[in-house]
Amino acid sequence: MNRKVAIITGSRRGIGEAIAYSLAKKGYNIVVNDREGKTEVDNVVDTLKTKYNVDAIGIMADVSKEDEVKKLLDLVLKKYRKIDLLVNNAAIVEDMDLDDRTTELFNKTIINNITSTYLMSKFIGREMFNNKKGKIINISSTNGINAFFPTSIDYDASKAGVISLTHNFALEYAPYVLVNSIAPGWVNTEMNSQLPKDIIEKESNKIYLKRFAEPEEIANLVCFLASDECTYINGEIIKIDGGY
């Protein structure tokens, strides 16, 4: 029970999964969350327990829905009685030509990416504030800062929204809760592996380091912001894009 407890949304694969493993290496008990893919969630939980010797639970919940966020919070508090870290990682992206994107699809991305961050930060952040201790790390994107793609106009807007939420929640929960955001550029995830090879080559050539990031490199930054060594960074947006 002395271990710190971290909730990571959207952590059945990709960046979220890498964050879960990296935090487990640091001794955190982990709450793995996703709204689908229960088998994958269970596999991550099993790996966390057997490979890293920490406690872990999987909670299936759509964190863009208030009632499911409240249920998740109740389950975590019943299990661990505290929450030290929240990583808002859950997000979706569906690239397409602007003329093909309906208002329904646009709103779907906004709700999934912004509303989920808002609700988790509101309810879990308030619990941290009342306990006068905690950290929130939001996973935004350079798409919300300086890398714009009309084919992902809703995703870009949603990640800019996450940045705005970061600033506001940092102010709301001061001085007890540190709220920061990480803005990755291109990352070698399953989703990006499906990109056409010419796009991967073109975008890699724009990056100073000439390659996409590995999910573990994003996770390493999360671990620093979550650590006891990070005590005076608050309300910041940290790009991690290899130079772009």
C-alpha cells in the first residue's frame, strides 16, 4: 500500500502501454484503462504483475462519459484508497479528406479526446487536490502546436484543447497538484505503422533526428514528470518531437 498509484487511460497498447510498463519499473501500482479490447487490457495487467512485480488492475470504461469516470474513481479508491498520478492518454484519430469528414465524426473526436481529459482531470484531480498531493500528465501532440494536417483537423483541434485544459487545471488545482502536458511528434505506434511508406519517409526527413520516436521515449518523459525530482514544473507543455 506504500506504492504510488497511477491511472493511465487508453493503456492497452501504444504509448499508454509503454507508460504503464515504465511506471511499473519505477514501482508504481498501475490502473490500466481502456474502453475496448478487454483481452489486451488483461494481458497488460498480467505482464505488469508477473514481469514487474507490482499490483495492477484493469478497468474497462469510456472516460468520455461522466458516469463511467465516477465508477472508475470509486473502484480505484476502494482498491488503493489513493491516486498519486493520472495520465490522460486516451485519444482517437481518423484521418480523411475534409470534404469526407462529417460533423458527427468531428464531434466524436472532440468528445473522445477533450471531454475524456476534462472529466478525468475534474473528478480525479479534485480528489488529489483534497488530499493536497498528486500529478496529472496530459498527452497532447505537436498537432496542437505547430504540426497541422487538414486530414486530421479534428484531432489537431482536440490536442490544442488538451493544452488549454492543462493550463486551466494547473491554475485550478494550485498549489497542490502539478498539471503538465507532453506533446509528442511522430511516434512508432501500431497506428502510425499503417501509414504509407512515402509519408513515413517524408515526415522522418523533416525531423532533426531523422526517425520517429519510440513509445518508451515518451514514457521516459512521463516518468520524470511523475517523479519526486520534478517539483517545480507546472502548467507546462513539453514538446518531444526529435526536432521538427
